[in-house]
Amino acid sequence: MADKIPSGSASLEKRSIDEKIESSSQDSVDLLRGDEALRLVDAENVVKFSEEYNLRLRRKLDWVIPPLCASVYFTQFLDKTSLNYASVMGLPITGQHYNLVSMAFYIGFLIWEFPTTYLAQKTRVAKYLGANIVLWGILLMLHSVANDFGSFFALRFLLGMCESCVAPILILVISMFYKKNEQARRISWFYVMNGLTQVFGGFVAYVSAHFAQSSWFELIQFVKGISFYDGHRIASWKIVYLLLGALAIIVGVCVLIWLPDSPVHAPFLTKEERVAALERVRDDQGGTENKVLKKHQIKEALFDVRTWLIILTTLLTSVPNGGISNFSNLIIKSFGYTTKQTLILSTPGGIVAAAMTLFCGWFSDRKNERMTPIIIALLPTILSAALLIGFNGTGQKGVLLFAIYLSGTFGSALSTVYAWNASNTSGHTKKSTINALTLVAFSIGNIVGTEIFQAKDAPAYIPGKIAIMVLLSAQLVVSFVLRWVNLRMNRHKVAHLEELKRERRWTDEDVQREKNKHAFADLTDKENPYFVYTA
């Protein structure tokens, strides 16, 4: 208790947390209207903890939350892009059918995004996430018994529905436990899995292809007693689906057991640490959780110009993502490499993408910026598209591979968009709505992206590469505009607060008291005069 500095009547020495819940001055209506944090903390009075105590608490959070989020994102991205690996390993779906199966995932994702986001708000978010992961692991394993276009389309559609809850829930969890200047880095720690899965997936696919052709594979399957093995070698693409599906089920079980729903419901924290976790984020004015769906917050989200700028920047990022994530291996193979060479040569691109994600997350928190890292991430991919167009047909494999390895840096832009949503939106329903809209834009962009690489344009896919260069160049402009809007709104908030201080003759202590009262009132960023936007 020596590390804690009590303030006012909220001191834990005066009453235990359990007693506080019993005798809270907030009635049940206020708890519904406000934040769930009010079950543990006082609306006005702050329980202060020393910097050393908070650093220890943050380290404890870091050992649990980011690793679990990373494992979820690792599994999701690997499962989502499994079709890309299977495409060069004998998958019996080709041509326009392959494009449609690629699209099916994002159609399911799109249709289910709003229902799944609001279902998550009404339930325990981490438990809802874990159940979805287990379910999609089962669906992924069922891909190994699919044998025609219809069954693959249906499975990919259902897979998209299950995976649509991932990003909104992970963004919410990070925003509940971490301060604004910590969020971008933590989000980058799970989003970096997009790049690392490219490395891991390439090696898994390579090993699967090798096993499927080896003479001793029959003996291994017989010894292990795998029931589906009938004496013939199993297609390598089926092995990939079975391995990745099993991995997803394991990750889902871990999430169900260990990932906390919010600081109020975090079994790995003591009661005192739960209060400290809430007090850590109080000044950011972002709140934590509220189970009530508030229509006025949905309306505000829809009429906020920043929402549509975020949707536009997500859309402009996601169209290239839909193309590159599903066709990058086919492009590498078109340079004249074998299937095994293609799978290995695809892995360095994942390392480049992962490095850019970590850099952007670090830069974003260090400089308190969101849009600048997006611009940094886009430029190498624009250069990549230009190189792939300019050096097409020259036979200069080194330059073409270099261009492919640069092509994935743009993915860090979406990671920073997630951090923008976490830092610049308040009000639980508004957060859920904007997160859902962001992922709707993501799915629409990816649906369009699967069609920019047409079979008739193979193997060069020049129109698709031109589209990527144009779209990401347009996104540079949108990023500058969004940054300008945030800075302008901050100036208006500062002017309004100064006016309030003059009118009501508030001291700095009065301002801080009012700020404390607003922190867990489940107000939107526009309703809360003390909310500050991150540029």
C-alpha cells in the first residue's frame, strides 16, 4: 500500500472496493448511463498511485494482453490468407472461381460486421471473441474436405463472418487498458503478426508441400493413425488447412481462459490493481465499457466528418490489401520460380512489413501522431507498384523481388487507423460504431481488391498494379486532411474550455475536478469538452 497515494474520499484505506460497490452513490440508472468503471471508482475523487506502481501494473498488463492479442491476430491473418498459400499448392479452384472464393470471405465479413460488433457490446467481449475463434478453427479444418466451388465459397463466407469481430474487439480491449500514448505501440505489437504470418505461413506451406511429396509420409500417417488417410498421399493444401485450423482452436481456448473483458473484469489483477488500471486511463477521457446501446452516439458517429475520412482512408488501404494478400504468391511465381521457391521467396516481404509496423507504432506514440506514420508506410508501396510496372518483362528478378518486398509496408497504415480509432473516439457505442464502419470499409475494399487482379491480366496484372499506385497516392491526401481536421477541433476545444473557465471563474483545481467527473460518464468525444484528439 506504500505505493498508493490516496486522494479524497476515494481512499481504499477508508473502505474496501467491495464496500464501495455496495454503498456507491451511483444508482443503477447512473451505472447504466455511465461507464462500468463506476462500479469500482468514484466519479469525482481520484485514487492516485505512484509512478512506480503504475509501471509495475503496466508490465503486468503487457505480459497478458498484447501476447494474447498477437496470438489472435497471428491466427486470423494466417487463416484469412491460407487461400493464398493453397493457390500455388494444387488448390482445385482456379480462374474467376478463385477470385469469387477470395471475395466470399469479405462478403461474410461485411454482412456480419455490425451484428457482431453490437453482440460483442452486449456480451463479455473476450468470451465472445474466444468462441468465434474456436468456431472458425473448425470451419478452417473443414476446408480440407471441400471439393468444389460451392463448398469453398460457403466455408470462406462463414469464415469471414467469424473473423469479423476480431479487430473491433482487440481495439476496444487495448483502449480500455492503455493510455493514448501507449495504444499505437500495443496495437502494432499485435498487428505486426500480419508480416510475421507471411514468414511463418510460407514455411508451413513449404513443409506441407515437401511432406506431401516424400516417400516416408505414408508411414508417418499410418503410425499416427490419422483416420482420413486412405493410403494415398494427401494434397499439400489440405495439410495446411488442417494445421491452421487446429492452431486456431488452441488460440481460441487460450482467449476464453485468459483474455480479460475490461479492467472491471480482469481476474489476473487484484482488486486494487483493477482500480489502478482504471485510474491510469482516467485522464484520457476515453472510458472503458458500457452495455447500453445508445442511439444518439450512433447518430453522432454517422454525422462526424472524421468518421467518413477514416472510412475513406481504410477503403483506400484495403483495395490494395485484397489484391496483394491473395495474389502476391502468383506474382512471384510469374517471375519464373517453382512453387517451392515461391513459398520461400515470399517470406522476406513479411519481415519488411513487420519492421514497418513496429516502427510506425513506436513513432506514433513517441511523437503523439497518427497520420504521419500512415504517410511513411504508404510511400514504399507506391514505389513498389511503380517498379513492378516499370520493370515488368525485363527479367530483372532482383528488382522485381525487391519491389514485392516493399509492397507490404502499406499494411501498417491500417494498424495506425486502429490506433486512431482507439485514441480519438469516446463513448462506447460510438467506438463500436466507428470500429464496425472501419471494418465494413475494410471488407468492401478487400472485395474490390480481389477483382483488380483479373485472370485475363495474368501474369503481369498491370491494371491491378496501376490501381494500387493511384489509390495509395490518393490516401496521402486524405491523411493530411484528417490530421488538419483533428488539430482544428483541438483548437476549438481549447478555446471553449478557456471560455468556460472565465464564465464560471474556475481554478485549475476546478477544471481537474470537472475533468475527473467526465472521464467515466460514457460521453462521446464531441460531448466531452475535456477530450483531446491525437493528430
